[in-house]
Amino acid sequence: MKFHFEGHRACLIPPNILLLGGILVVGALLRFNNITQPFTDAFSWRQASTAMMASNFYHRSWNIFYPEVSWTGPSPGYQGREFQTVSYIAALLYMLAGEHEWVGRTVAVLFGVWGIFALYQLVRRVWNEEHALLSAAVLALLPSSVFIDRSFLPDPAMVALMTTSVWMLVAYLQTERFSFLLLSGVTGAWGLLSKLPGLIVTSAMIYATLTIVPVRDKRNHKKLAMVGIVAMLCLLPAISYYLWALHLGSTYPPYHVAGNGNWLWNEGLRRWLDQYYFLPRLGRIFNHWLWTQPVTILVTLGVILPFLGRGPMVQSDDFESRRRISARAPWLFHWWLFGGVLCYLIAAKELVSNVWNLEIINPPAAALASHAILTMASGTTKIKSASIKSLLKTVVLMMSLATIAFFGARLLRILYLPYAEQSYELGLALREASQPQNFVITIPNDLGNPVAIYYSRRRGWPFPPPTQDRDIIELPAEDGESIQMFEDLRTQGAAWLGIVAAQQALLRRRHPSLLTHFERSSRLYRSDPKWVIYSIIPANKQH
């Protein structure tokens, strides 16, 4: 697939730019699918928390250093989280468009589409135009990228910014234009602030620097020193902010710091080895969620082929200067994935528990998969007829992309399913029943999911309420403990209790004493086939 189009009349827009534009349009259309869907899909929990922080910026305080959720009752819900790039931009847009799901998702989509463009530019510089266009196409179709990039999450911003930072660094190393290095530092710092897993790309950046600018040449020492200084300045804001996030999360109840408890030092190496380092779980994530089986096979081939002497070919007409042809970093995406391996060694539980963190390895996966596809397509080189060779190569490329799209579409249909629909409708009903100053308790489809609280537009608690020591994804075995927690919330002013039908049925079977206590200490306000709402009798008025 060579994009020169000899014999065609010159047009105002180069054919390669038209192809790139088409890829970006397709990528955007896929990501805007279901853009107005309530936060009921597979990432309901995390999106609801992000939406809460945006809502609290908009309604309560614009201080970006105090991200706040609404599921801590009357106490401030400040939490130790990443710098709120996506949620804060969404909150600013609420002033123009109002508070809607599509606003936050649109911010994520725009970052996602920019990430496709940044990957194209990066691959074009380290490999060639052909690989760059196909890499962009694979990333545009990759199901996990499509789904995460249309979710109200910080990850699309982190991935786009870090990809841009690597692109700008390579551009600086190839051209020595300081503006590129400055942009690399700014986007890198912003990307790390937006989400800490962006650190994974540092291995690729170090490799690119040492490959394009050899240390042995003394003339390069000044250039390397400049890169080092900018890198340190890039890390300072991230270090400062995450120290602040740790302080914030350890100061205000429920004392929550994102990712806390999911690191190697929290549970120890032996316990992780007993669970096979979560590798069976990771394999399922790769094959059935993150990449799907065809992409996993292509990425594996893309990793192996260069070791067999089948690396990407460098074209002499990719850039104006022939001097830059040798200034490439052919193993850059291998080193990017290696950074992911290093991260997995200390954060395996976090990565398999919150799979959106893995989006940072999608750009190198797309690049390596594209190399595998092009290598297979180049198997037609022994055919003498140029037209047949070109046709067969195009067929291989189109079939590969169609396979990725087909498997991705099947997966996306599952991810879009409204798993938390009952919780969403419960939240709307609580909003209608309650007053703005009321506190609500919710028992949603997934215990702990704050989506019902978010849609109630009230403050309150999921049940059981979160603490430092208690797992909020299941009720205590003893109903007496749950009853005491409920009474504590009544004392704090809880006025409404909402339970989805599925959880009410489970309470009736497994925790009948708790359900009986709910019914004795509350008045049934409204019952629906999908949920039930109780008006809680104040603790000081119950006889």
C-alpha cells in the first residue's frame, strides 16, 4: 500500500491527507456513538464519579485542587485523585450547554481523536508514512479505544497528551527546534497530571533520546542535557500534585486515594504469585475486551517480526531532509510496551481491576499491529504483475481492518448495554421525591456504584457506606452490623432510602433482618417494578 498515486492529476489536498482525514472522521463517528447514553454502561461506576466531580466544580466550587464527590453525606467529599483535566473542562462547558452526559463525553472524544492524529505523526517520524496511516486506522477501530474515548474518564486526555509528548520529543531530536522540546515538556507534564500511568511512556522516550542522539558523540551532550532539564521540569508539577492528592485523600473522609491498596507493596509478592500475578485475568482482558483475539495475535506478531529481520522499512521521501532518515527509533513501540510491563510488575492488581488504565498501551499496540498487517500484505512481493500485487495487498489490508472492526463491533454492543439502568432510574425518582437539602441512601445494582446518587442530584451515601477498612462491594455477613451502619446514617440526617429491585430481592433472600429493619424504620413512599423508595423516619422521632 504505497500512497503516491502516480498517473493521477494533482489535487489541492494530497491523497495521504485525505486518507488521514477519512480515518479521523471514522474514528470520531465511532466515538460519538451513544454519546447521550446515561452513565449506565460497563464503566458506569467510574464515569459517575467523574461526573460528580465536574458537577461539584460547576455547582459548588471551582477550585480544581479540591475534586469532590457527593457520596460522603454532609462531609466534604474531597478525594486524592488525578488532576481533573477532563472533568474541569466539562464543568466549564456546562456553563454554555448545561449539565449533560454528552458534554463530558465530547471532551473525551476530542482528546481521543487528537490521540489518533498524534500517533499518526509519531509513527510517520519513527517509521514511515505507510505505517503511520495504518496505525492511525487500527487505533481508530480498536474497540477499547473507541469505548474509553467516548467515556467520561480522564484516560483519553492522558493517552493523547503523552502520545503528543513522545511525538514532540522525537520531532525535537530530529530537527533540533527548541519549540518542539518545549511542547513535549508541556504536554508530558499535563499528561502525567491527568493520569499517572502516563509514566509508562518514559521508557520509550529514553530509548528515542539515546537512539537518535548517541551519547558517545560529545557534540550531543548539550542536547542531551537540555532534554534532561526539560524532563525534570516536566516531572516537578506531577510530583507536587500527587503529593497534594495523597494529603487530600488522607485528610478528608472517607480517606480515599485513587488506586490505593492495589499495589505490590500493599499485599506482597507472595500473595500476587499465589494468584499467578493476575495473568489469567489479564489474558481474558486482552482477548475479550482490550484488543480482542485478532488484535492480540497481530500485536504479538508485530512484537516478534523485527527480531526476525522483518522490521519496518524506512522511506527516503518521508521528510524534507535526508539527514533525518537515519534519525529514527525503530524499536520505540517495543520500549513503550516494555514500560507497560514494568508498570504491571508493581501495579498488576490496579491494571486488571480498573482496565481503562490499560489504554496507555493502545497506541503502541496499534502501531505494532499495523506492522504485522503490512508484513503479511508484503508477502505478495514475488508476484510480477504490479497491478495484481497492489490489488492483493489492498485486499489483505482491507480484510485485516474489517476483521478488527467486526470483532470490535461485537464487543462494543456488550459494553454499551445499560447494566446500571435500574440505578439510573432510581436516581431520577429520588430527585423527584426529595428536596435539594435531603440526604439519600442508595443500594444500586452494583454495591458502591454512585450512579443513583449522581442522578438524584443530592448528596448521600451508597450502602454500605465506604470507609478505609470496609469493602463496599458486599454487605457484612451479620445483619446487625449493617443495621448499625444504617442507624449511623439516620443519625447524620439520611432522609431517603432507594433500593433497586434486584438488590431488594437479594436482601429478602440473604439479609431478611436488614430488610425488615429498613421497613420498620422507614415509610414506603413509592414502589416500581425496577426500584423501591422509602422515606426514612428521623431517628429522634421514631417510637
